Amino acid sequence: MQQEYELRDKDFRKIVELVMNTAGIVLSEKKRPFIQGRLGRRLRALGMEDFRQYCNLLETPAGDEERSNLINAITTNHTSFFREPHHFTYLTRTILPKIVQDAGDQRRLRIWSAGCSTGEEPYTIAMTLREQPSIQTGWDVKILATDLDTNVVAHAAAGVYDAERLEAVPSSARKRFVTELSGGKAQMNDELCSLITFAPLNLLQKWPMKGPFDIIFCRNVVIYFDKPTQRKLFDRYADILKPDGWLFIGHSESLLNVTDRFDLVGRTIYRRTK
């Protein structure tokens, strides 16, 4: 029988504060059982007796690696291929033709998947781009895919998935871009992988890339942030987007009363105006 650890008020408050300061994620009281269960596994792995000992480790320089493990343990990574398919329809029918039309000799396209989780989103973007003949020859196309959770970034970079997760991928795309492996697994092909750079990134810290990006996907990420953090993040997105660049957010998210630098142009699709 696994040991159950009591999460006292004092230790819970310390963890909530650390997570907020490190990742901008707001943990409410209702998340307490979830936190207790997830971090209980970390205590067992470390051979610790209680959360007080765990919190003491987090507050020391030696706790750097464990702070990363903490964030990995509590972040939720629910995603799928072609999630919110209207986004990819809009990308295909509206955005890409506009980019091609305005490109001139500067045939450069940069897309950022911010909060890429296990990689289904950037691979879906890559499939969408590879199926557009107008941006193949002579185009410099790159997708940056980042996430706070180092474990899911490693999973995404490997490009191997349970074959059943590919059910939403059109059969024509599966035949072209995916190799079936033994054991019910599937591998993303080099044609997709060559477009994507995966990297761990904390959105609240300094960004090493300069941009500018044509398109940013940040879907179902800011739901974990408070309003002040959201305002700062979307202001930074506007700064690193091209003028008139596009921003995709999640189905339960909105920029209403958060920022005035974007106009709504589609369902959870925005365009930079300032």
C-alpha cells in the first residue's frame, strides 16, 4: 500500500506561491487533492517523510532540478491532433493565401506553438503547411514548439505516438506523413520533423528568440494564469508578432478585457492591430 502524505496548510501555501512565481500558474484550494496526489509520488521517489521536508528542498539551491520536476508533475497536458479543427481550416483558407499574396521576394514563414505539450499541435501545423503547394518551393518555413514541461518536450521531439491517437488525422495525411511501427505505435516522418524545433521554455521568463513570428498558437495555456499575468503575456506576444500577425487561443479563452492590441477575426482567432 502506498504511503499517503498529509499536505498541511503551510506547505500548500508554499507550493502555491512557488508555482505562481515560477510558472505563473494559479492553484486554488480545490486543486489541493490533485497537488497532494501528484507530489506524493515525488516524495516517494525522493524517499522523503513529509511535505515539510519537500518544501525545504525546494527552497534551497539544490532544489533547482526538483522545482522543474514539481512543475512537470502538476501541469496538465491534454492535447490531440487537429484539435479545434476550425483553426486549421482558417489557417489553410485565409491566412496562408494572404501570406503568399503579400510575400513578394521575402518567402519566409515563422510559426510558434507556445505550450506545445506532447507535440500534436506543431505536427498538425506542419501537416497543414506541407499540404499547401503554394509555400513549398523557395520558402523558408520554420515552426518553433515550446513548453514548460521538459518531459513532454522530449516526448514531442521523439515524434512517436500510440497509433490510436492519430484517429483525427485524415487518412491521406497519415499515409504521407506517418510511419506505422510495431506495438501499436506510429512515428512522425522527417518531412514534418524537419520543419519543427522543440525546446523547453518558461513563458514568464526571458525569451531567447527574437522573432518576428507570422503566427502564434497559444491554446489552452492562459487558463492557468491570473489576469495580470495574461495581460503581460499577450502584450509580449503582440511585440514579437509581425504587424497584422495572427494569434490562436483556446476554445475557453478570450482576450476581452485583457488586451486591446488584437482584433477578433474568427472563433478564438485574433489579429494584431497595435
